[in-house]
Amino acid sequence: MTRKKNRRKNKTHTSNLTNTILSILKKDRNKTFNYKQIASILGLNDASSRNQIIKNLQQLKAKQEIEEVDRGKFKAIVNTEYHTGILDITSKGSGYVLCEDFKDDIFIASNNINKALHNDEVELYVYKRRKRGKLEGEITQIIKRARTEYVGVIQIHKSYAFVIADDTKMYKDIFVPINKTFKAEDGDKVIVKLEDWPENADSPYGKVTKILGRPGEHDTEIHSILAEYGLPYEFPVEVEDFANTLDTSITTKEISKRRDMRNVLTFTIDPKDAKDFDDALSFKLLKNGNYEIGIHIADVSHYLQEGTVLDDEAYERATSVYLVDRVVPMLPEVLSNNACSLRPQEEKYTFSAVFQLNEKAEIKDKWFGRTVTYSDARFSYEEAQVIIEQNVIPAKAGISSINTRIPKEVSLTGKQYNTSPKIAFAILKLNELAKILRRKRMNSGAISFDKVEVKFNLDKESNPTGVYFKTSKEANKLIEEFMLLANRKVAEFIGKQKPEKTFVYRVHDEPNDSKLAVLKGIVSRFGYKLNFSDRKSTTRSLNNLLKGVNGKKEQNLVDTLTIRCMSKAEYTTKNIGHYGLAFDYYSHFTSPIRRYPDVMTHRLLQYYLDGKKSANQDIYEDKCKHSSNMEYLATKAERDSIKYMQIKYMQNYKDQEFLGVISGVTDWGIYVEIIENKCEGMVRIRDIKGDYYIFDESQYALIGNNTKNKYQLGDEVIVKVKQTDLVKRHLDFHLIGKNKA
């Protein structure tokens, strides 16, 4: 028995060595290796191992898998086509490569990953599995690492340390020499940078670059979220210094180059807690009875000059990040909250889209260009909403009174709005026009997404004291429609020019058919019928669905599932239109303080207004891809911060039962979203008592093996908090049972 075991063990060892040698030669298939070089790479220096390498080399040569190009020097024989793609690591340690050359993803067994990490761009060769005949691959080369920095907890030993990464996709702990621990203490949460992964090493080598703090502390966890996605939380000193030396004064010389609109009634409407105001509306009655409406956007590109450290930093960030308790801005405060913020009773440089509209909201004239404006007043959405709901248009709001600047002493305190009749008239008229614009957009096939946003009331230490939901009212939609108008018309102005010019578009492809089919099956359980026979019926069905679930227990679930059916909006120079908005041309022009693509749009618009030829498409396409990627990372960080705050909030309610809706079903458990606060947690399948439950993918349900009891997507259940883990950002529930009410 012992002899047989040893024989099997030796055979496995030989097989592994053969595969390892072959992998080394294939990894550098244009290079030759002798047995000494291979032994050195493998860290084998005994005579027995070297003889085994020589023997394996001869066997591989006999099989014609390698060739001896010179005496004792071997090279891999390339008899297969190599492909490239992006590796997606699974929780089990294996992976799949998303490869354009194949319809299906290519499975990669864990022993064929060959030190590649999640999201790395890799080279692989593909073959058919022996048993099932399906395609499988082996990674032969890492073309580009997706990331080199990880967040994790450090474990200090006597002469070395390991960092256990927070990212579950990182399947190896990171080895850190003791002299590269950055004086971190055992148990600290740190940022570690990968430096090397030697051929014969089981783990990658790294060094600690930053200590974030102790796990579980608020700032530690928030900074960990940002670091996890490679997002900064402070500006480099040289960027701050550069920004602080900018001339932010309004000069006569610069005004002379712009359209002067300081005497036109102008105001901002923003969230009550906003610190930067990057858009304003102006309103003017014309003698022909039409309305001149200006959408004025902070002229960030005036200060953000290409080739400077400030512009380089803004480009790298590409977007502001909105976490629950803070904003990580794209631009330093001297710009975002001061020079580029359209604050009341201040003159500012702006980039404007000015339209002449009639009573039917038809555009009779348009103008784009640089301006100088003066904001007469600042409104919150709530304040503007009160004016709209009061709906009192001053009787004597004639042309002469509307078109003059309002006095500085206009006050907006508490609920007593001593609002100028000019502004009241302007807001009410703008709201009328916005409703018409929205109706036209919806009739053209736009999708009406008004998903509930979860917000938190925080105390001074950023602890959540309450949950509330942000809803969009008429004042919000007023601003939205005019921002959409500017974005659409700027894109249309450039997009329709001949010859075609390079521009930055915000595009949105049609929804995924298979996901729509899944949505149709799920919502039918709630009694909703959908018709996806053509584009018109699809948009009408989706809008009716979103309207029908409004205010109902299943709203958030259906809203989320519907959004998941949609393609992801992105930036590109290749215009395909925007499906969700039903626009043939669309761009981002209205938020350059917080989005770099808007800065690019401003630059290109002025470039073409100056009569110049088309910009380099390849350069701008690369910038668009970078901006889309950074937007994606920022969105993930924002979601993680909400999840973190939900868990923190639920720590205070461990003894309370909650009514929830099953929002997700997997083979490891069910996700439940509490109806009253939208906090989502998991009930693990092993914790469901009374039966052995099996996941039925076709029904989106867990079904009891004996009782046939079913927990299905959309079911109402009663849950209780089992565990809250702020470090891992896990919220686990006990399942009490189904709601019988």
C-alpha cells in the first residue's frame, strides 16, 4: 500500500514538474532556456531535481511540445493560436476570461491561472476540455495588471508580515518583508503595493505604502472604500499650491471677450446642502412674446488649462465621488467652492447655452459660447418647490419689471419667502416649459426612472441617526429638463456638422433582450404585463411598469431589476444616441466642476466655435474610456459607503423584527431588503431552519427538499438582525418566516 501511494505521489510530482517547465517556456516563448536556468527559476539546486528537469525536457522534446534550438537550449513550440482578454476570478479561485474572439467566456482552472489576478489583461491559449468538450484555457502571459495596490489587514511576524486583502477576489495573501511594513502595527488596516511575484514564490511580494488605521473605525473604513477602488481622498500638495496661485478675479479684459449677461435675471436651484453651484438659469421676456432662457455653466476650462498639474490631477480623478458623509471633489476647493461656484451676488465666468423658446417650448433660436453672469439669488429645491406649489404669478409682471436685476436684499428665510415677483414669475414659467419638454421627451420614448435614493441623517461623528428617501419633485424636474436641453442641443450642434467632428458623447445602448425576458417573468408574479415586441411598446411597457409600482412594496425591487436590464451609459466619440432619454445626440455639458467629460465638451465646443478642424479622435476616445472607468469605480465606492452606513445604522436595531422583501436569490442564500429603510442583508441558506433548501434558478427561489416550502424573489418575509460586520461590510439576518398578514 505504501509503495503504491509513493508511486502515485511521484507520478503527480513528475506531471506537475512537466507542466511547470512547459508553462515557463510558453510564458517567454521567444526565449530559450537550459536546465540550469529552469532550475534557478524553480529554486531547485539539488542534483536529483536537476536530473529530473533534464529528463522532462527530453520527454517534452520527444512529444514535440518544445524544440532544442541549440545544444541544451530549449524553446516552446507554438502550435496554437493565442488570444487576449480580461480575467474574472471566481470566489472558488478559478476564473473566466472575457475574450472577444469567443462567444462564451473561457474557463480557467485555478492551476492554470499562473499568477494572474482579477481584471488583469491576459494572454491565453484555448483548448477543449477532455470530458465535456467545452473550451478551457491556460494563461500564458500577464499583459497588464488591473491594479497593483490592495487594502487589507496586516499580520506582523518576527521577520516578515502578510497582508490579508479585503478584496475577496484576491486569492493570495501578500508577503511583506519586515523592513517594508511602514512601521504598521499588527492588525492595522493598510494599503500594500505589489512589487514582485517570484517564479518559485507562492505569494506576491509587496510593501506597505499607507496606514489607514484600526479596522472598524469610521475614517479607516471610509478611506478603505476609496483606496479599494484606487480613489484619492486628498490632493497632492503641488496641486493645491498650483490651484491657490490661480488668478480668480473677474477682469475687464476677459469680460470683453465674452457675451455680457450680468443684467439678465439669473438664479440657481440646487440641493439645500450643496456647496458648489455649477449651473444657473437666466430668464428674459422678449418683445415678440418668446422667452430667452440661458443655461449657464461654470467655465471650469478657463482655469483648468491643459498641460498643468491641476489638469492632470482632474483628468486622473475624472469625477467627484459622493460618499454618504463626504464629497471627494475632482477640483480643489478654491475652484469647486469658490471661483467656479455660481454663488449669489457674485459675477462669474460661465459657458452658456442660450435658447429662445415660445409658449409651446419650441426652440426658435439658440446660441452657444462663453459669457459672464451675475447670480441674483440662490434657491434650494425645497424653496423653489414652495413657489411652484403656491402657483401665484404676480399680476403686474410685465416685460419692464421682469428684465431688470432684482435688489440684493431679497431674503429667503425659513418658510416666509419674500421672493421677488420677477423670480416667482420666472420659476413658474420655466416650470410650465419644463413640463412641456418632459412630455415631448416621454412621447418620444424616454424611460422615466425615478428610483428612490436612500439618504441618512448623520450626527457630528458621522453616525447615522435616521434614514430618509430622496424624491424628485417638480423643482428637481425643472432643472433636470433644462440641463437635458443644453446637453442635447450642444451635442446636436456639433454632431450634425459636416464634415464630421470628434466630440465627447454620452451614449446609452438598447436594453438586453435576455434580461428583459427575465424581468417580464419576475414582474408577472406581481400582476404586471409587459410587451417587448418593438421599441415603442417596450418603452411604453417599462414606463407603465415604473409608474404602476410607484409607492408599492415592490417598487425598489422592480426599479432595481428594470435598471439592470438597461445597458450601461458611457462616454465615447462614437455616437449611437441615448436610448433611455430617447435622444439621437447627447453629451455632458452641465457639470464640469464634478465631471471631466464636461470639461472636454467645453474645450471641444470652443475649439469648433473658433472654426478649427476636427480634434484627434483616438486621443479623445482614450480619455472617454478612462472617464467611463473612473465613473464606474466612483459609483461602486458610493454604493459601498451606503452599504457601510446601512450596516452601521442596523447595529442599533438587533432586537427588532422587520418586514422585508426578498430582493435576490442565490445558491448560498437570499437577500432581503427591509421595506421601511431599504437596508439589505443576507439570510444564509444554512441558517434557514426546518428543511434542506435548494436553489431553483428558473423560479428565482429556494425550495425545501421535503416540505417544498418556497422562498421566492419578491416574497415578503420577517427578519431580525443576526450579525453586523463593518469591516467586511456584511449584514446578516435571521429569517423569522414569511409575512402572513
